[in-house]
Amino acid sequence: MIIGQIAKGERKLALANLGFAYAAFLIGTLCGLLQVFIRNDALTLPGWLDYYQVLTAHGLLLAIVFTTFFIFAFFQAGMSRALGSFGPKVLLWNWIGFIVTSLGTLLVVIMVIGGQASVLYTFYAPLQAHGLFYVGLALFVIGTWIQGFALIGHYRVWRKQNKGQLSPLFAFMTVATIILWVIACLGVVAAVLFQFIPWAFGMVDGINVELSRSLFWYFGHPLVYFWLLPAYMAWYVIVPKILGTKVFSDSLVRLSFVLFILFSIPVGFHHQLTEPGIASFWKFLQTVLTFMVIIPSLMTAFSMFATFELRGRELGGKGLFGWFRKLPWKDVRFTSIFIAMAFFIPGGAGGIINASFQMNEVIHNTLWVVGHFHITVGTPVAMTFFGLTFWLIPYLTGRRFTKALQKLAFIQIISWSVGMLLMSTAQHVLGLMGAPRRTAYTGYAHDDALAWFDGILSNHVTMAVAGSILFLSASLLIFIVIQLWWIAPKADVHQVESFPIASSDASATPKFLENWKIWIGIAFVLIAVAYTIPLADLIQHAPPGSGRFQTW
Ligand code: HEM
Ligand SMILES: [Cu+2]
């Protein structure tokens, strides 16, 4: 059997990560299906299973486990493609990191299934899970750091051998994403190690709730960029290759990734706009910094559409929009990602609403927010990952993405789009009317609240239909994954799948863009400006710590 250009070690490593990702995806989407039925009283769970337990599993398995494992599979396969095969040490540390991440995940999942940790994926204090849940979280993060540093090790070897050169774009973007992730995790690691673990194991009596939430959101916002940047990597370097062209501008991509590192971290307070204990000034400062992220986001949108138009015209597209029809719509590897990008347009616009100090009051903790993240992480990110899966698994297993499978893939992405469009529109509308998120019950006694669910879109049946379409679509994806992994015909020499990376002309790119010391330095200055005083306030003027609450 012919396996792409990838060495056996990295191949197995990436597959191991993908296996975890898709197992989490299957269970997580099943939880989503249960949720839409429970929320409208169409389904009653057995006594041993609780809505909030299911919701905790859903959030963790999809937003944390599926994404992270997928991202590392993508990084490992891509770094080996971009910089050459891993040395034995790099490979070993990647495996060690993978094993620690997996053990952490298993511990967390066992605690959630065992009913010991129905604290939702944000694990807000004073809800208290079993201590081992937090130990699992810590292991998870440490494992990802080990994998991340192992990949950076691989990058450093390359740089030593290629002194004075800019690294290939894929490697640059991988390193930028890992830097962002490591800095972001500092907050959650501090909260877990110094607050939650001592508290959950009874070493201290109380917990500083507001501090723990602030440390969580110091992590929680850049977390969304940890999901998004790998999707942007696919948009920036893989899509142009599929289109048969090159990267629009090497320096634009590098600059935008650097800006994401700078402006995605010192902004966590935009999730805490309704919370007491943080002075308005700091909330305001962080919302202003939040808006800075619009710059690299629009840079990304601009260069994507520039790539599409230039390529479409090269292929003979005429007039104002003729180029659009020339794009390779019949190639699901492209179409999936195009749809993912299209979903991100309302997704990003909604994000601007969420982050606006005043408008946040209207949508805070309503179903609007749930609608929002299903059209950001749930579709743009997730569907970009689906689009990658269609060639990444064949690349790793040496099998063929046959015409028949490609047809199924189209059904899969279209059904996912329809399901998400229905579900998230309903959630946005219900949220504007005031329907809260994270509630098992929606049949409130008050007539005004019941009337929310009378709309054509915002009705229970629509939600149930949407959730069912989504789960069927998820099952179809799992079917495709299984085919590509074990069953599809093996590729012969001419059909071997490759890892598509577009060429990028770095000849005019300023070298300082790859001087990480500068960017990490500025990132920490911004973090210090945005966080030092308010966090010091939260510590100095802390109320008595809160005791434990277990509401389930
Ligand atoms: C079968 C597909 C899916 C369905 C039917 C579904 C359904 C839902 C529903 C109804 C909720 C709201 C529950 C509530 O607030 O009470 C929810 C929450 C959530 N979903 Fe999904 N979802 C799906 C896929 C996804 C995907 C792919 C992701 C991310 C990659 C995702 C991430 C989340 C997150 C982070 C929450 C918030 C959990 C919390 O509030 O703690 N979902 N989902
Ligand atoms: Cu945020």
C-alpha cells in the first residue's frame, strides 16, 4: 500500500489524535440531539442521567476535545509535511503529550459520566465537581503543552538548519497558534492548580469566585482563536492549493497571525460585562481591545476573496461576478470550506454585538449566545475540519476518497448547513425575545414566556427537526471517516492523496515578523495593562470565599 509522503511515526500519531477527535464528535453530537428534545419536554431522561450532565459532556466533548485533538492531528501531519520528518525525540515527546492529553480527557469524561462533574464546560465556581475532574483538566492542558512544545522543538531544529530564513508559512502559523495556546492556558492552569484543586480536595474552605471566573475568561476568549487559527490556516494555505493558485500575500498572513496573538488575550472581560467586582473602566478597555481583532479578521476575509476573484478571473470568469462561477464547486474539499466561511460572516457580526458593552445586556446568557457559537465554532471551524478530514484521512491511510464518498460528503455538509441554519436562527430569535440558555425546561408557567416558542422559526418542532438533521449529518460524517480509515479502496501510485499546501512567496516579507520575542513581549505588556490592576483588586478586596455547591 502506498502511503502519502508522510513517515510512519507521524502518520500513526496524527491518526491517534483523529481517532479521539471523532469519538468525541460522535458522543458530543448525540448529547446535542438529546438536548433539543429534552428542552421542549419531548424526552425525559432516566433518573441516572441529568440534563446538565449531558450539556457538560456536549460542551466539553465538542468544543474542547474534538477541536483540540483534531488540531493536533492537523499540526502533526502538516509540520511533518512542511518541515520534514520528525526526529525520534520530537516524535517521542509528541506521543508522551498525546498520552497525557488522552489520560486527562478520560479522567474528565469518567467524572462527567459518573455524575461527579455536572458543572458545564466553563466549570464556574461555586459549583464544585469532584477533585479528579480538575486533575483531569490539568492533565489535559499539560498534555497539549507537551505536544505543542514538541512541535516547536521540530521547528527549532529546522530554523537551526536554515539560519536567517523565514520558515514555511504552515510552520509559522502552527507556531503562532501554539504560542497563543500556551499563553492563554496560563490563566486556566492558575485557576485549576491554585484555586479549584485545593478547594475541591478540602485543603481550603472557600474559593474566590470572581477571580476564578476572570482567570477562566482570560483563557476562554483566546480559546476561540485556538479553534479559529487552524481553520484560518486551512483557508490561507490549503484552499489556494485546491484552487490551483498561490497564497495571496505571505506578509499579510504572518502579520494577521501576529495580531491575533496580540489582541485575542487581553480581552476576557467582554464575557463578564454583567459581573460586579470589575470596574467599568477595565471592561471598557478590554472591549476596545476586543474590537482590534476586527482588523486581522477583515484582512483574512479580504485576502480570501481576493484569492477567489483572482483565480476565478484566471480561469476565464468575466464581468463583475463571473469569476464566482469558475470556482471548483464540485470539489467538496473546497465547497465545504467556502460554506464554512460564509457562516462566519453572520457569526463574526454577531460577535461584535456580543462584545459591545451595551448590546451585550440584551443577549447576555440568552439562547442568542448558543446560536452564536454554533455559527462560529459549530460550523465555520467544525466544517473546515470536516473539509480537511476528506483528504487528511486518505493521506494518512493511503485510501481513496472515491466519487461515491465525495457524493456522501456533499450530502453531509449540506445537511449540516441546513441543520445549523435552522437551529441557530431559532436560537438567535429566541434569545432576542429573552429565552435563557443552559436550562433544561422551557415550558415556563408564564404565558409571555410560552409565547416565545410560537414563532414559525422559534418553535419546538423546528428545533427538534434541526437537531435531528444535525445528528444524522454527524452520523454520516462518522460513516465517511470509517470508510476512509478502513474500508475505501487503496490508492495506487497515481491516486495517492497529497497534503495540499500552496506556495507562498516570502521574498518581500520582513524578517521581524518571525521574531517571536518581540510579539510575545508585546503580548505580555498588553496583558499586564489590561489585567494587573483589576486582578489585584479582585484579590485584595476579595469577599469571603464561597463554599461548595452541588446543584445536581
Ligand atoms: C448535532 C449537532 C448539535 C446540536 C443538536 C447541538 C445542540 C445544542 C443545544 C440545544 C445547546 C444549548 C443547550 C442549553 O443552553 O441549554 C448547545 C450548547 C452548546 N453547543 Fe451544541 N449542538 C450541536 C453541535 C455542536 C458543535 C459541533 C459544537 C462545537 C464544536 C457545539 C458546541 C456547543 C457548546 C460549547 C454549547 C454550550 C454548552 C454550555 O452552555 O455549557 N455544539 N448545543
Ligand atoms: Cu470572547
